[in-house]
Amino acid sequence: MAQRAIWLVSHEPGTPQGGTVRFSRRFPTVEKRAKIFNGSSYVPLPEDDLFCKALLFELRLLDDDKDFVESRDSCSRISKASVYGLPIGGRELWPILALQKNGLIYVSVPLVEQTLSTHPPLISISGISQAFDLLLGLIEFLDSGPKTEADLSSKVSQLPDLLLHICPFGTLLDANFLLDNFSNLSINQAPKQPAWKTGTYKGKPQVAVSVTEKVKSMQYDKRDVADMWQIYGTITCKVPVPPILGFYQLKEEDSQLKINIHLKLHESVKNCFEYCEAHIPFYNRGPITHLEYKVSFGQVEVLQEKSLIIWIIGQKFPKSLEINLSGTVNFNTTGHQKQPVDTICIGGTSYVKLYFRIPDYTLTGCYADQHSVQMFASGKPKITTCRELISSDYCIWNSKAPAPVTYRSLFL
């Protein structure tokens, strides 16, 4: 899962070009991987001006472009997922994810780890969901606070430094650009000496070895659909158990939603979290106006305008290792835009997404022994090791409605 490039394009009606590129970031290491994976179907990334013009044409945002164009406007080219293909030099650059808000176009080109001679299904491209998370986080960051040009320019100037931490080498680590730990980031501080730069390092030599596992899970609570979980990281290893099992039930009754969530921590998993939260989003329904709930453990917060309920579980499950949340939710549909905010989660199709981190633990038991690390260099560097388990796309789907897709494990 990685991104080849990110663009921020400003749509400027009435200008000769129709818009300008406010920010762009390319990831050369990911681009090399794209060239290897795509083979003869590889299409290189264009320059900013050429990309901007092709994008505005595809989105029908050019002032002098009102005529019907078969390659763009035919019924076979109707986009339902904000994913487009741009004609570049007689070839098509695909897939391109583009989201529009307040005169800005947020664009990302995800890596496709296969040939593009024929377009594979979007659901099979893991970088698509990562691109959605990245662009939605970017929208939240740039759209918060005052809407002045000076404020926007200030935030755009921070993007290079933020992306170094949020999306290093094109791989998304966290889509929240508003995290508190970035408030202490000084973008004007002198950068530390990079590892590739020759010269004398002033300081105590040290080597850090880290083993990080990420667990992905899709749970459906249905007999005819098998649950899926994968554990992956720098060491490829076999799927033992999903750390948190659960079910999610959502039903619509009398213009309100009834929800019921049950979570259970597996008895073999270390019950010591740095954080553990369950996010319950409600798409296409408008802001939340009222919530009545009963929770057996943890705290509940409501982000009304975002139609999001956050169940803060904390750092430990109770002794029973099982927790429940149930309640009813009402929404304000007055003036709510009819166009869906999400094209997948329509009607009862919805999910709960878990976010957690367990330090000093891995499901497979993999770890790095600091006494077994050998260094062939002058001096005696200090060697430290660590390990952690982090959630990644950990979703529990509503068992009272059809799920949009079912996964099959990569390891059989």
C-alpha cells in the first residue's frame, strides 16, 4: 500500500489555465516500484502543468470546454468512486483519486502492484483505501480554522514536513494531520544529519531494531461469509487469531437507528493497550442530533457534524474481556445534501472500525533479540529493540445488511 504522488490543485474559473497546482509531492521509490509492477503498461507521472490541465479537462472544470467528448462523457465513463483515468501522451494514467471541496481538488495516485493492461477491480487495489484516508485527512487539515488565503498558504507550507511523518516514502502511517504530537514539530529547526550523508557524527552511537506487526481484519457475523484476518509487517508470518472479535448490528426503526456492538478480547492477547478506540461512522444521514446509549465499559464521545461516535475503550479490557455498547441515534436530515458522502456505505451497509496499539507485543511472538545483533563498525553502539502490534483496516461490518465485499486470506 503506497502512493506514487499527491497533488493539491486550486480551481480558478475565469483564468487562462482554469487552475494551478498549489502543492505536489512525488515519491521516487514508489515510482520505481510502479515501473516494475506495471511493466509495459507503466505510465510515468507527468509534469505539474500537464497534469493540472488533464485533470481539469477530465473533471469538466475548464471554462472553454462545454462540448460532449466521447472518451470522457459517455455513459461507460460514469465515475461512482471518484477514481479517474487521465490521458497523458496518448496513454492513460490510472487510477487517480480526486476529491473536490471549497475550490480545491485533492488528488492522489495510488500504487498498483500488478500490470494495468486491463483495469483490475478497485477493491483489489489496497492503495485506493489508503488514498481515501490520506486525502480525507488532508481535507480535514486544510478545511479547519479560518478560510482566508493567508491561513491556507500557511497550512500548505507545512505539508512537506507533515508528510515526512505521516506518509514517509509514500506509505501512510496516520491520516490525522491534526494530531497533538505535530503541534510540537518545529518546521524551522535544523534537520538532523541524515544517515546517507558522510561526515563525523557527534554523539553516542546507537542502533535501534523494531519489529512492528499490523493486523487487518474484516468480520461479518454471518454463517455464509468467512471472517478474515491478516498479520503483516517486515516479517511475513502465518494468521494465528484476530486479537479482538466482535459483532455489529444496525437496524433502522421509526426514523432512528438502533445499534448494538459486542467486542471480546481474545484470552491469549496481552491486555495492555497504549490506546484502543472503536469509531462508528454514519454516512449519508446528516449530523447526529441525539444519542441514547448504554455502555458496559469505557466512554462515548459524539462528533455531531461528522456523524461519528467514538467509543473510547482505554488501555485495558475488563476482567471478563467482553464489552457492549447499545443505543439509538437520531439525525438532522434538513438541508442535508442528497449526494452520498460515501458510495459504499448506503442504507444499512456500515461498519465499526477499531484503532489500537499494544506496545511490547506481537501476535506471532516475533521479536528482535538485542544480544543477537552484531555490528561490524568501530566503537560500541548502544543497541535497543522494540516490538508492537497496530491495527490496520480493522473493520466489523453490520451483520444485518449485506457487506460490499468479502476478503480471502493471502495465506492458505
